[in-house]
Amino acid sequence: MHWFDELLPRVESFLGEKKDTVISAGLSVSGLQHVGRLRGEVVLANAIAEGLRKSGRNVKQILVLYTQDSWKGKDGQLAQFGDGGGKEYVGRRLIDVPDPKGCHENWVDHYWRDFGDVLEEFATKVEITSTTEVYQTDEMRRNVLELLEKAEKIREIVNRYRGRMKYPEGWIPFEPLCKKCMKIGSAEALSVSEDGQVSYKCSCGDEGASSIEEGKLNWRLEWPSLWKVLSVDIEPFGKDHATPGGSRDSCKNLAKNVMSLTPPFGIAYEWVGMSREGTDLGDMSSSDFKGFTPKEWLEFGEPHALRFIYLQAKPSKRIVLDLAKMDTYHDHLDSGYSNYWQDEKEEESELKSRTYDISAVDRVARKDMFILPYKEASLLTQISSVEDKLHWVVSRLTDTGILTRELAEDEEQYLSKRIGLADAWITKYAPESYHVELQEELPEDVRSELTEEDVKSLAIFRERLEGADWNEDALKETMIQMTKMEDFPVSTKRFFRNLYLALLGKEQGPRAAPFLSILEKDFVLERLDDVSQE
RNA sequence: GGGCCCGUAGCUUAGCGUGGUAGAGCGAUCGGCUCUUAACCGAUAGGUCAAGGGUUCGAAUCCCUUCGGGCCCGCCA
């Protein structure tokens, strides 16, 4: 059974009869919005939302951006400003930090783009909001005022979770914005008026007042307040909050005992790491600017392929992504597709099928689509003529018998898309061994790898090519005839190895006839001559 | 120091609330397809189930310990 199908019923029974439900997750726009943030906050939440919709519930999926949080000024964040800059913004709300690149309103707007602009590709019907927006609502303002009236009870509970630094009597669990230094969290709230003005004394020396929506609640109250104001029923959250006795526990406590609120059904998930050439580079990190963005993923991969990865692994398992493995990721997706449409499923394929089912959501392609393996696409794109790649590839696939019928329009689109992705991948992230690179000169070390028979085999080929027509069929025919000669000096396999060595400097390559046919005849003849000359 | 999560073939993993001596996909190797590959089809190899101990007739599966990767228990969110 798929882990998802054990989780979903538990969510269902938590919800009971409730028809209208909200699933919400949050993230802080502290820097690079990497793909790891799509895992729990977006994809997992979305899969559950869809699952609940299927059983007839009205589900709202919300993604809350924590934009009111303060900017820490970590090394990676400061580095965005270039030499020595940015220090003056430490402690400001994220929305008050300027865009280091100067192209957007502020920090949040800039770094949200590579994530937010393509979010739709990974999950539909996600409503985006921000803590900044939430603080501006009447519900939140009312909620804050209510909480501040219970400040003493809150203090008592919060202090249980704090070690030495207990909050003193009279503590107000609110962080006003200092109007002078523009920082949040460095001013102490002194009193709150009924109309929501918080007077403060800041460590910079300023004394003044800020409105509720300019500041923010202490985080232990902010979290449950969001549950309340947004009516959250289900909430995925990162493993950092998951430990019993950890942060989420204290928030649950406050929700229950101060706000009379049932905390949402929580789902903890592990983080996403990245690796390069087999080396684990650690978890992706927003404020350290480590990782790659959803936008970058889409340059090389289909959104479903990533959803598939995220939904295959149990949320409690760490996932490590490597852009060099795009071909494998798509193989998994493709096998999910074919398993999905299989009439009789073995137990093994059931899991893949189900993963595909929840990965593809409403975009489950129809049955029997022609799908070119990603790796094949990456090879074909390298040897195809540049203009009209799609039709070149289609005719190649037809000639080789891999494709035995006309492609429908959607299939052609899908194929074209995949060729484009694989093409981008080849130039940027594919492992070296995937590259098919025509050697302009006969590589030096090739000669030493060829025996006398090897050289002879190529010489015979050269001779036969001379009079042959230069098209795929003729080339193919020539090779077949030749390798069947009684006294041909090497095995067929060996011959092709020799040919690839002479042209590519590697022992393997794309199908020979089509490949040769797009090269200049004279070039090939010359190369074969070179091999024979000592 | 206390707690939590993860560790099954090169890679991705099934099995692990109801213990009976490991299944799969990819990759690799070999072969087939009277067209060669990295397509397709078939076959083969590959696992002391992180390590050690315990319970048991019998453990990947239950218990304890250890190791490795990560997180929480201060502040900040």
C-alpha cells in the first residue's frame, strides 16, 4: 500500500464530517526559493487537497509567505548585495529589504519570482497569501487584541518552554516595528491601545508607536493565530518543527489553552538535499542560497517528474536531487505512466501506478501515448539537424521502427517538449558520457587503441563508401553488406566501436547510419584516411 | 546530556502494526531482433537487509546497544 493511502484516511477521520476544509503551509522568503520548498509546502499539500476533493470536500490550499519576518543578514544573504553591502538592513522585515539586484520592489518580490511565477506548473489552485497581508485583516487585528489581553496567561505558558531567559511580568507578546531604525523585534512593546496602536521603546533609542499590521506577534503566537484566522485544518511542516517537545508542541499548547483552538492535523516532512557527481552537498537552504529553483527545474524537466519524486518517497525520508540525473527521474515518471494504464497490475507496479496517479493529478495523459525516453531524446537532439528538430526526430523514430504510426497532436507536443528539455539538459547538466561530440581532428590516443585488423576494417569501409550514395539507406546497406563479408577482419560489434572511436573518440555512439548521413561525405572519407595513415 | 527521523543490491525502492530465512524497476553483463547503439525482447550476475547482542524452533521484521546522516531540546522563525 502506498504511504499516501495510509495518510489520507487518517486525515479524513480527523476532519470527520467537515465539508469545507483548509490545508495550509508556510515558508519564509528569506532568499533562494529552491525546489525543496515545493515538497511539503506545495506538492504534498496539493496531493492531499486533491485526495480530499475526490471524496467530495471543498478544499482550499493556502501557501503563506512569511514576509513580516526579520531579515537575518546571513552570509549568503549579505553576499547578494556585493562587497560589504546590506548590513544596514539586518533586522528589517523582509518586505523592507531592498532588492539587491534592483529590478523589483523589494527582497521578497525579487526572490519570490523564480518560485511563484511557475508554481502553477507544480500545483494548481494554490492560494498565496503573506503574513503581511494577514496582519492587515480585521480578523487578525481582533485576534491580536484578544491575545494581548491574555498576555499574562501566555507568558506563563511560553516561559515553560524557555530556559533561562524567562519573559518578565508585564511582557507583551508583540514585536512592533520601530519607525526610526525600521527594525522589527528590537523594540519592546510597552502598551497597546484599543485602536491597535502599540507604543514601544526601541534599543536604538526611539520611542513611538506602530500599528498592529506593521509589527508582528511573537512567533509562538503567530503560528496558532494563522491557524485561527485562516481556519487551517491540515498543515504540513518541516522536520525542524516536528520533534515532540519542539516548537510545534508549544504552539499547540497555546492554541488549546489560550485560544480554545483545535490545532490542525500536522504532517512532518524531511528536507531536500542536493548532490553533484555522487557527492551529497547537503540540504538546500534558502538563506544560504543553496539549491536550485523550480524555474530552473522546468528548463530541464517536467513538473510531474518532480512531483513523482516527492510523492514516491515517504515524507519522513530525505530526498537528494541531482540535476545530472534528469534522465532517471523521467524514466521513473514514464514507468509510472505505463503502469498506471496497465490493465492488470502486479503488486509492484501498483505503487508506481498510484504514485503516478497522485503526481499527475488532473493531467493524467491518455492511454497509449507515445513517449520517447528522456535519454533517447538527449541523444537524438545532439545528432539531429538543427532546423526542425521535431520532424527530424519523428522520421528517425519511424525509420528505426520505434514509431510505427502517425503521432497525434498531443503526442507531438509532448515529444517536442521533451526534446527541448533534453536538449537544454545536454548542454548544461548531463554527465560527460552522454555527450556525442564530433571530433574535428582524429583524436591522438585513438590510433593506439586500434589494432591492425581494426584499421583494416575501417579501410574497407572507406573503400566501400566511396561509390555509395550518401543517404541513410545506402549507408545502412553498405554496412550490412560489408560486415557480412566472409573475410571481414573484425566482428560487427568491433567495427562499430572502431567507427565511433574514429569519429567521436568514444567506443559508443548514436545509430551509425543516420549519424553518418548528416555528416559531410568528404569529412568522413578523410577521417577514415587519417586512421589508415601511420 | 535528553528526544525524534532516516540507513534493504551501483541507484530508486517493496516487504517491517498480524516474525517463517528478501521481491521489483533502472543500471551492468551476455544473447536475440537476417540494421550496428544507449531503443525493443530475453537471460544472467549482484544483497552477511548499517554493525553487534537479545527474545524465539525461526527476525530485514520485536527488544537493547553501537555506528553513520540529519533535526529538535537557547535566541530567532
